[in-house]
Amino acid sequence: MGAQAQPLDVLPETEGVHWRPRVDAARLRRVGSLWTLTTVAHVVPFLGAATLLMVLQPLALPVAIACIAHAWVIPELYAQRGANVLRPRAKAADEPERRSVGLLGDLVGHDARELHARTGLVLEPGRLGPWLVGEAGAVLLYGRRRRRAFCYCIKVDGRALAATGSAQPLPSGDRIAHLLLALRADEQGFATVANLTFAGARWRLRRRMPAVTRLAVDAALRGLDSASRAPS
Amino acid sequence: MSKLIRMDHTGHSTVAEWTSEDPAAVEAAVQSFRAELERGYLAMVSTGPGHAEQVRELPVDADLVILRLPISGG
């Protein structure tokens, strides 16, 4: 198997996306800047068109309002796409759910366990910044004062699951534990394998998240000291 | 008692248990470990708070070895 040739500290899944540059702090900054530029390129023409319409013909107010609405809605749709990575998936039966959450609880500390019970998300400190790990994705809060949110869609490979002969989905705790272990093994590789869905302002993402999961963002911002990484 | 567990649809299953003083149990665990890797699982051990490491041979002295499936971008 090709993955055998890779060093152990590199996530073997990165071989499946060998064309992607490995994510690091510089790349995050670049991607973030590009995302901002793209957002501006979407918003400014609509706002410009609305202004121009009003200058040329005030009766075109409804069209100008539609332009302004577009300028507002497009970034919101991207933020919604980002927030969707943390949306909980369908639950398994009670017993597998209980067992999987128990295992997940063994992997994290007391505060992270409590936060997961309240929000369904695990707060995991990383070198790039704090991560919020969900069942089918993770969000990295990055930059000065963690103002930018990188949302990644990533999950257990369905083909790998099928290859084990199991047609049944994993319970929620196991889905998170898979991502958590991969993140802990190789944070940069994790971000490289995952598909980026949003890299914009944290406030914009937070507004699109369900109220209960916003608590996890708040916990990440309160500081990582209170969210222990693992039992000693 | 060390454990090799596999995350699956049941929550998790214990694949093998061993102590380093029991060579037969260790050998059985090693065989089970290799069989799970053949099935496509990846083996992980915690190496400290917030850190995990992939292993390709069963670390006999580890308390817990967890088998996970590969992940991919959604």
C-alpha cells in the first residue's frame, strides 16, 4: 500500500489528495485573504449597481433594493454552507450512541465532555488555533482574536466503511472520535484532507449556527485553558 | 490490562485484550491487530494530552489502541 511509505506523523489520507498543498499558517492567511477578496468581488458590484441605479433613476428603487439584497445574501449563503459542517447527523440506536459517547469522553477532558453534552461539539486546542469538531466537519478559529473561521467538511470515508462489510452508519461519538484522533495525529494533514467550505468572518458564521452550538464558539473564545485536552 | 478496540456501528468493539506478561494473549492481539489493518483500519494511540499517533505495529505496552477508519473530505 502506498500509504506505508509515508512517515507515521503524516496522516495517510493526505496521499489521496496529493495535489493539494499542505495547509500551514501561511497558507491559511493566503486562503483567508483570497476569501475576503472574493467576498468583496461579490458584494461591491451589487452595491455599486444599486447606487448607480438610484443616481440615474430613483424610480428604480425596487431593483436597487434587490441588488442590495443580493450583496447581503451571497456572503450569508457561504456562511450557511460553513455552519452546515457542524450540523448534527442522524443518530444511531441508543446503546451504540451511549457507547460511542463514552469512548469519546475517555479521549477528552472534563470540560470538553461537558461542552459536548451541551452542544454536540468537541473543543480541541491545536497549534493553528482552537478547533470545534462535529460529526461531519470541523471549524478552525484562526488569526488575531480568532476572527476568521475556517470551516472544513470531513468525515469517515464511506468507501472504507463499506469495505469493512458494515452497512450501518457509525454513531455520533465515533464519528467525532475519528476526526479528533486524525486531528491530533496531524493537524495540518487533517486540514489538507478536508474540504474547505467557508473561510470568512467568525461573526458571520456564528450568526448562521444554531444557538446551542454558538456556546461552543463562545467557549473557544473564552480561552483554551478551561477546556482541558485530555485526562492526565 | 491493555485493550485493542475498534470504532464501529456498535459504538466500539473490543478486538483483543492482553497483558505483557501473557505471551499468548500478546500474540493473539498482534494477529488481531494485523487482521484489522488488513481490513483497512488505522491504529491510533494517545501520546499525551491532545496528541495521538498512528502505529503500524501493536504497541504492547500501550493501555489503549483504537482502530479508526480513514477519513476524507465531505
